[in-house]
Amino acid sequence: MRPAGSGPGTFGTAWSQFAWHRPPSTIRSPLPGARSIDLPPWPSRNRSGFPRGANKVRFKVPLDYNPIGDESRRACEYMRSALGRIGIAVEVRAADPSAFVKRVYTDREFDFTYNGHSNLFDPTVGVQRIYWSKNFKKGVPFSNGSHYDNPKVDALLEGAAVENDPVKRKQMFIDFQKIIAEEVPDIPLYSPLYLTIHNVRVHDHSLTADGVEANMAAVWLDA
């Protein structure tokens, strides 16, 4: 799951403002409805699905979240309410950052998590680490936490990392996003908007991707 805040919905793994983002019109939403949960997992139609019990609950599941800010907790509370409407009882589990990292990336004692990642300046740096099978490493925070493993995805990510032709590289990332959308190792929710509010007298305050976290060496004020 992706970070909460204010921003547009997203259906791909790359930030929507990047050229290699796959447009939402070409990706189907993986979110299930109540009817699809009633059915058994495809193709095992000889088994039961997850019917509601006497208490209207299909099953219970814990949800762990990265405590990087209060917006994560609020987003999990919303998901608990939304999933409760289709019979999934969610237990939101709070933990400090070290406990969250240990539970997810070392002990692997979780069912699903609410987390965020950044594309950084290039998806090879920010996105590949989440889906590359060779980055499933015990104890390494914010690596391939879902243990996703697909040789085709590995080949696309590794090829894009060294491809110099921007057209070919973009297509590799688009093909990668198509596979991720079909296999759903995670569910992108939306891309947060990061805004800087400043006085009109302040200039050159956000010249790099660091924004206001940069050194402010170039900042100047109108008289």
C-alpha cells in the first residue's frame, strides 16, 4: 500500500508525473468487490470462497503500517472501515519504526502492510528495489517485502537499468507495470502531492528534489 495524504489516485508503480508512468486507462483496478470474495480462488472453483459468517465477517486480518506520520494511521482506519463493509475485519496494529521494520523485513510476521515508497529521481533507484527478486533480503528495510518473484519482471528491470535508448527504456517500464498490475504484489492507492507554502517575497527556495529540506543556499528575499 502507498502513503496517505492529498493526491490523485494511481494505478501504476511509477509516479504519475514521470514519463514512464502507465496511464490508468490501460490498467484494470485490482480491488475486489464483495461478490468476488464470495467465489473460490480461480481456477480452484471446486473450493469454497470466503462467505460471511453469522457475525457478517468473512475473515480477520491484521494490518501493519509504517509510522512515518499520522496520515498512515488515518489511512489504515479508513481501510479498516472500507474493508469492513465487504466483511473483512481488519485489526490495525501500531508499532514504532524499528518494530515495524523488524516485523515486516526481518521476522516476516505480517499479512499485509500499509507503506510508501518513492521513485526518487529514477525508477531504477526507487522502484526496482520493491519488485526485484534479488532484493528479497532478510533484515533490509524497504526492500522486496512481499517476496515478489517474477523472472520476466527481473529481466525488464535489469534491462531498463542499463538501456540508453529512452524510448526502449520507457517501454520496458510500461511492460513492467503491466505485469505488476496483473499479478498485484501490492495495490497502489495514490500519489501524494508535496506542496511548499511560501511568502511571495521568498525566491529560489525549492530548486531540487529535496525541496525545503535542501541547504537554502540560493534563497533570497525581495526588499
